[in-house]
Amino acid sequence: MLEHFYTCPYCWEEISALLDPSVSNQTYIEDCEVCCNPIELQVSFEGEELVGFEARDIEQ
């Protein structure tokens, strides 16, 4: 597992996520630990190296 820090697109607080490099391309929803809003995370790995990360708000 790899710990990665990012900024919530709603409240702008820094949060951490544990990412699994065994899956090369991932998209999933995780709630912000601070404001509880849903964040869509898109993650890309090449081997064990994180090569892409995007955290964005969910249009409601």
C-alpha cells in the first residue's frame, strides 16, 4: 500500500488515501474524512510507481 496526500475539492483540507499499486488503473468514490462529501478518485500505476492521480467533486 502507498499513502498519498491530496486536497479535498470541497473543503480544501489535506487528506490521505492508502492506494493499492497491484491494480494499474482504478476509479472509485471515497468520502472526505473532514466534510463527508463524495470524491471521485482516479489512480494510475506503472508497476509500483504512481503515475496519475486525480481527485474531483461529484456533480450532483
